[in-house]
Amino acid sequence: MSEIRMPLLGEKAPEFTAKTTHGVIHFPDDFKGKWVVLFSHPADFTPVCTTEFVAFQKRFEEFEKLNVQLVGLSIDQVFSHIKWVEWIREKLGVEIKFPIIADDTGEIAKKYGMIHPGKGTNTVRAVFVIDPNGIVRAVLYYPQEIGRNMDEILRLVKALQTSDKYGVALPANWPNNELIDGKAIIPPASDEKTAKERLEKAKKKEIECFDWWFCYKSI
């Protein structure tokens, strides 16, 4: 039996080849240059999972604008995925445009720590945000009984991309933080000279600071 292990932040995403509703994929190589949101769901033809897939699809274009590829996964067979996607289209009027991995042996789920024995034998609601270099940047886990917040996943991707682009950190509830609104936090000074320079910049209104270790700016 393969070892069950969760990939850690900063590690390369585990590689695999799999059948999907869009054909065979080689992960993550097929998506090099794109951000990927890889997410598992417990089972096809279940109410919470159906609401999640509709919610992801409703935001499909928003994810595309961020250069994000959505990829679903469960331990169902590909035939089940195909029939479920057909049902969603026919009954709910929503066409699922992203691939769904058929991990019927559970090997991929084990590589990504998606099966938690204390929660049964099917996959929990895991989310892995993987950057264009194939590095795991964020991991979320939800139990089977609670659906995910897709707007938070969108916010997370936007935040990671913004942090990378500007070399900043982002506050709680960004871009609607209670202290600094949509502004970004400048990494804390690591020496006395930089700390003094920060306060001088604040006096000149080039940046804003609560103190030398907590400075922020518009981006």
C-alpha cells in the first residue's frame, strides 16, 4: 500500500498520469506555465459535491482570467464522472468545462493526502494551489460535510499572485482589511538602518507605517 502523505508548501507537486473527463493528463507537466487549483471531492452524484462543481463552474471565467486551470478529482471511475457531468448539464443547465480525474485506485489521493482514515475511505475536500513552476503554494482541507467557499479560493490565488508580483505580504481579509483596506504590507526591516529608513519614508508620505516593523503601501 502506498504511503499517505500530504505535500508540503514549497515542495514540487507530486507527478502522476491519470484518466480524466478530458482524456489522459500528465500532471503537473501538462499545465506548466499556468496556476492550477487541484481539488478533490468525496463522490459523484452527491448534493454537496454537486453544489461545489456548479460554484466552481460559475467562476470558471474568473479563474481563467487569473491563468488558473481547475482540475477536479475523486476515486470514482471516469464513466461515473461523465454521467454526473451530463446530469449537471441536463438538470441544472451548467456545463462543467474543467477536467475531472478518475482516481479509482486511490493512488493519486494517497500521494496528496486526500484520504483521511478518520473520515472514511473516500477523499475529503482538499484544495492544492500550484504555481506555474509546479510548486505547491497553498493547501486547504474541508470535511466531507462542509462545502468550500470558492470566492475564498479565488481570493487566495489573487493574493499569491499579487504577493509574487510586488514582493509584499497581504493582511487578513485582503483586499478589505480592517486596518489598511486593500493596501499591502512591506516585509519587516531586518536591520537598524532599514528600520530608520522606513520611518523616514513614512515622514515623506512615500509609505505608511504604524511603526518601523509594520509598514504598508498602495499597490
